Amino acid sequence: MATVWALWVSLPFPRLVLFCFSAIFYAFAGLNDVLIVTTLLVFNFLFSFLVTKSKLYLAFIILVNILVLFIFKYESFFISGVAGYDLFTADIIIPLGISFYVFQMTGYQIDLAKGRCSVQRDPIRFVIFVMFFPQLIAGPIVRAQNFMPQIDNLARIRKRSLKSTMLPSLALILLGLVKKIYFADSLAPHVNDIFARGPEDAQTAILGAWLFAFQIYFDFSGYSDMAVGMARLFGIRLPMNFFQPYLSRSPREFWQRWHVTLSQWILNYLYLPLGGNKGPWARAFAVLLITMGLAGLWHGANWTFIIWGLGWGLVVFLYRQIGQYLATIPLAGWLVTFSLTLGLWVFFRSPDLHFALSYFQTMGGGAPTGDWAVSFNGWNGIFIIMGCLSLLILHFAESKLFRAPVARILARRDGLFWQGVVIALILWLVLLPDLNGNPFIYFRF
């Protein structure tokens, strides 16, 4: 990273530096992955000159993109049975970042056809748009009309970025590493044990859902924070992808705070084109279920993901009917939304639908799913409850970091000393051995 930044600063062609290192970065994924992304890049670049002329060209390139995604991500699932894989433990090889760059290129083609952006005629700029290495693997998903102008003006952006503060960018990278290593990776062994062996009682089942909710948040938002921070070092502003989703007071607000760029992609390219909330309630409900079901399927071809997506569609629809009443009761909206979120995460994390249903049975006080139990007696129970609540408190405290006063403090403290301190902390965290054994969760998607 430091080498790339030094070359980007010193060499007279910053676009070429980002192009070369994005390609080199992805080359480590292996020859097969490189061939797949190169083929899609060539097809999408060539067809971008045609999609404005006929809807048939647009339909064809969308079909190619989705077909490639299906073949390399879903074919093995459907051949072996939709409910036969647990993405969290199975040794499944999916081309690196394919879900994200396919969505990004597909959105670009649709925006071209709709006249929302102009054709990118320079293949180097187009490759940077698709393969910009900080966000290539797991997002945030960017739109051409927001990202392309930054690439086109990279030389001017570089001069401006060198004069601006570096400390906020480094602080974001450090925050992401802390989330990943200290929180997500610390929670992972406990979550894996509970969902591998199954909870023996209701308390352990609730604990497993609670810990996984924060594990996946710290893991994925940590990656996004690092991606945004690294991009800022190159003068490129990526959209923030998370805004403390567990503080949401409604299901709709949750999706405005969780994986924001994917939510916006689904809204703009799937939900609204299908009709959105227009028409009779039955039609609106069907559109919502289709949209969220496909959003679940995007994560993997397992009934657990599909039910997770359909569950969110049902929850969002029902909340439209009763949300106005809950809004009159203090904290009711937040409590209902958070509880439903925890319950739906059980489907997401379970290896199959049978396990998920058994898990819910145990959570409700029924027969045990497995033999993994946590003692909640005496001080041990108090410490566990306090630990769980502390995760929620940290989540709330994080919301205070992304405020103007904090940005002003970082700007005032910006300088070689504090930059050196943050860089030293980043290097120390990167060199911790546990980092190598815990890949980011969304690398599997």
C-alpha cells in the first residue's frame, strides 16, 4: 500500500499507477479469476458503445453478466441441491469479488442506456472503475457518474489530496482494522462453535444470534471503512457503506444504514424498475418479496439466504402497516427492529434450513439443537450480559465518531507525529498473526 501511494504521488501518470497496481492486486487471485474478470471487462467495454443504440444490446450484455455470475457462483449449488452448502464452513471457490464487479458493470450499462452517464472511451479509466483495488473485492459498489469524473480528473485530485489532511484517511483504516481484528475475529470462534454444534438452551441460542449480528457488522463495516480510507489517500471519495444499522427504528431504516451501496443498487436497478410501491397492495407486496428474495439469493444459493431475504421483505411490508403505531411508543420501533434483525440473522448464519428451524425452536425454549451451552449462572451470566450490552454501547459510540467535531479534531492534529503514530498502530495490527487466519466474511459472497 505504501509503495503504491509513493509511486502515485511521485510519478507523472497517476491513472497508470492505479491501473497497474489494481491489475497486479487482482492477479494474486489466480489465473482463472483473472481470465473471468478480463473477459467480462472486454465484453462490457465494447458493448458500452452499443447499449444506447438499442435495448437489445443492453439486454444482451446484462444477460452475459448475470449468466457468468450464475455459472461461477451458483451452478455447483443447483447441481448439488440448493440447500446443501454452508458458505461459512464449506470449501467453495468463487471468483474473487465477482458479485460486486458484476453488479457494478451491470449498473454502468443501465445508467448508460438511461442517459445517466456518458460512455467511458478510455479502457484504462474503465478498468480502474471496475477494478479499483481498495474496493474491488467487497465494495462499496460505486456508480459511474460518481466515480468516473474522479478518475478523469485524477491529476488535479492528486494535487488537492496532497494538500488536504491525511490523518482522517489513516484513522478510517485504523478503525476498520480494530473492528476486524479486535471485535469480529474475537467473536468468530464463539459464533462458529454455537452454529457448528448447535445451542443446548434458549440463552445460548439468543447469545449466538447476538454475537453473530455484531461479528458480521464489525467484519464487513471494518472492510468498508478500510476501503474508504485507502481510497481517500488517493484522493478518491468512495461512499460510506454503513451507518450503525443496529440503531435503526424501522426495517426500512435498517436497509438505509446496512450495506448502503448494495441497498441503493437493488432499489435503483431492481425494485423501482419492477414497480416499487405502486399499484394495489398485493402487487407492491409481490415486488417487495421478489426484490428481497433476489437480494438473499445474491449472497448464495442456499434456502437460508433466500428465506432471509424473503423474511426481510415480509418484515418491511408489515412494518408499513403498523410502524405508525409503534412510533408513538418510546423505543418500541428500535426494539422490534433489532429483535427481528437478530432473528433473521439466524437464517443467514445457519448451514441449512432444518438447522435454522431447530435453532428457533431452541431459542423459544424447545428441544436443544445441539450440545453447546453457556452457563448464565451467577457472575458468569452477569459478565455475559454486560459483554453483549457493551457491543451495543460501542455501536452507539461509533455513531459519534462520524461527526463534524471529530473531523475538526483530526484536522487540527494532522501532522507527521500523529500520522506516524496511526501508521505504527496500523502496521502493528496488520502483523498480528490472527489476521491471516480470518478472511473477511463477505469475501465468500
